[in-house]
Amino acid sequence: MSTLRLILGDQLNPAHSWFSAPDAHAVYVLMEIRQETDYVLHHAQKIIAIFAAMRDFARQLGEAGHRVHYLAIDDPANHQSLPANLDALIAQYTASTFEYQAPDEWRLDRQLADYAAQLAIPARRVDSEHFHTRRDEAAQLFAGRKQWLMEHFYRQMRMRHGVLMAGPGKPLGGQWNFDHDNRKPWPGLPREPTDWRGEHDHSALWQSIEKAGVASFGEPNAKRFRWPLNRDEALQQLDDFIAEALPHFGDFQDALTIRAWRLFHSLLSFALNTKMLNPREVVARAAEAYESGDVPLAAAEGFIRQILGWREYVRGVYWANMPGYETQNYFDHRQPLPAWFWTGNTRMRCLAQAIGQSLEHAYAHHIQRLMVIGNFALLAGLNPAAVHGWYLGVYIDAFEWVELPNTVGMSQFSDGGQLATKPYVSSAAYIDRMSDYCKGCHYDKKARLGERACPFNALYWDFFARNGERLAGNPRLGMVYRQLAKMRPTDLQAAQDKASEIRKHLDLL
């Protein structure tokens, strides 16, 4: 008789209480399955990274004395779905109990709850022991409020956990965030740090993935793979980020440039979201770097806000709104994704850079995701469900609990403003101010009309003109609508005609 314990691909936490000591009656199960590779089209590096990390985690458990059953993607005994594999393994090990850690995605949570309910043996869900908050804490905090402001949530988290506080209710530096200090374009100095991540050759793994018929997109880069394999590598990357990049992260966290794809970003989100790293230790390390005088307060606070604030907040939004959040479409946008979302082959230099980088590295930082790709998607009226599917597949750190609110709520405003206080859109002016993308572009950043006019410009004014009934009352958009009211009707009509023409020929941009 034994207990079968399931470990999902984003539950690679060696510090979980399950592993405090070997249990002769416990069998730990990890499985590479088509169910998880095929529900959305994934970037090749995302599949490789998760499978490679799962295999290394299974190795570590075995070396620590735990019993492990690992199902590889090409194992003849692999039924390629969670229920079928679990049925077979429960029978194989004559399991008397089934246990699993709480999944972070609603889809898997529902599937495993339904599966456990029909089992003839006892089943138990345990906590993943990772997050600062419970699933329902944000919903409780915002009970009765129409809009969920992240800033309110973030302040509560800072006070509760005593992070960057000068005393009860008093943030260090006299303010809760330093966003206004963290919006500088990058002039080229200080230089981008050398990529501190190690390399792995996952060619054999990639061949087995391809041979199994798993579809993917993007560059696999299997021979020189740079994403962490385990907790030790993730901790080293955390150390390197704190020393090499965090001092400058605050200043340039919103900067965009063709000269550096990483700049001063941590690239720790994959390790965090697969639970190789615990958010508490990452937050603590950043706070300690400030306290020791190695990092400015604005840099430490900006980084900590992404983890203690935003990451926990969007998780709360996700669990409060599922199922159904993924189908929100406030503006009734229906436009399919242009073909260049899968190739990066567009004459718009900003999008070619942001999408090309995503395809090459399975990564783009938050401003590339929000104010370049997401900005265009919203202005062009792309179907938010299709945008969500693309974001979920292309980024190595994208798991639905964190990606969906960021895409549907923050980027596409598809929830009508529950999460974001306004649509995050801009004309070419913002992109030019924060980047060097517009230099040498086929399109003219200043032109609204004409064959070479930047598509962002006409799409921007058309978006607000089309959605006046929904947005004109938003106090954060008053200036936009005042400018729109001053525009000559003929000029506005010309911009809207141009926008309509752009939407008809998105593939040709």
C-alpha cells in the first residue's frame, strides 16, 4: 500500500514539506504529457525548459532517497493525459491514497478536483507552500469594490510583511512607490551586464519532443540553452542579478532598445513561476541589497513591487474571476492575429523587435509586452482570446494564473476596467520617447496619414473615437477626449479611414 503524490511541471520546489524526509510509502509522480503541451501552442524553449527542469527535479528527489516514477513524453506507457496516467499508476502501485499540490491554473485545479472526487481511494489536496497569499485574499480585501487597485493591495502587503517599512504604516523614503523615478530611456550607459546564466545542451531532449509529434513555435536554441535547470542555478542567477543589474533596474525598467534585449531585468520569472525560487527569499534579497547600501531605494522598491505586489495581486484577480475571465471582450474585438505574430516579419520596427525577441528568447520584458505588442493588439482590435493564447504560449514564464490577468485585464482592458484604471495605449510618441525603435523604421513616427505613416498614430485616435461611449467618462482620459474634441471633423474622419485601411491589411504592415 502506498501514497501516490503528483508533482506538476510548475511545482519544482525542493523545500516543500513533502520532501523533508524520505517516506517509504510515498511514490512521487512527474509526467510529460501531450495534454499539457497541446492545450495551447507553446514556444519550443518553454517546453524544453519545463521538461528539462522536471527531469532534473526527479533526479534530485531520487538522489535524496525518494521513490520517483517519471513518465517521459516518448514513454510507451504514457497515456498523455493526467487522468489516464494516474489511473494506471494507482493500479500499478496499489495506491491507497492520492495526493496533489494545489494547481495554480483553474483548468488543472478543476480537472484534478473532478478526478479526485470520483476515485475509490481517499484523495487530498495540499498547499504548494509558495505564495504570500491565499487564493481568495485579494477578493476578500476588495469585497464590494468595483475596481481592484493594485496600489491598495501592495500597501497592505508591505505592511503585513514588514518590507521596506520605516515604522507602522510608514514606508521607507516617505512614499510607497517610486514609479516616477523609474521611467528613463536607456542612453547606452551603464552597459548591459554580461548574460550571467549558464548553458545546457538539451539537443537530445528536443529531438525526443519533436519525435513525439509535439507542435511548437519559436527558436528552440537547444544546444545553448540558457534557462535554469534547478534551484541551485536559479539561486546563482538571483545572486548575479542583485549584484550586476538591480542597482540600475529602477532607472531603466521601462526602457526599450534594439541594442540590448535583457538590459537590467532579472529573468527570474521562470524560476519563480516553476517554484525553484520562493518569492519571500527574492523579496528579502532585494530589501537586504538596499539596506546594505548596494542598491538605491527606487530600484529595490520597483523590483519588490513586481513580486510582492503585482504577482500576488494578479493571482488574486485570476482566482476571483475564473472561470469566465478568459472570455471577457469589453470592446467586442474580433480581428485575428496578423501572420507576423508568428514570424516577427513586419516593417514596424518596434513590433519586429519585441516579437522577434520573444520568438528568439521566449522572453520580453513588461513594457515590450504591454506598451508595444499589447498596445498594438488593443488599438488594432485583435481578438483578446487570440492575444491571450499567443502570450500564454510564447513566454517561458507564462502560466495562466499570471498571464491571463496581465493580458485580458491590464493589456487589452477586456474586463472593462476591473484591473486597469485606463486602457494602456499610446501613439508612436510614447514608443519613441522610451526607445530607439523608431530610428530607421520604415514608418514615419510623426505622420498620421499617408503610406509611410506609423500605424500607431491613426489607430490611436480611431480607438478613442470608436469607444467614446465606453471611455469618455474615465477621468484619466479627459485630456485625450479634449484633444479629440478639438480635432477638425475632416481630420478625424481621415484618421479613422486610415485606421480602417490598416485593419484590413494587418498582414502587410
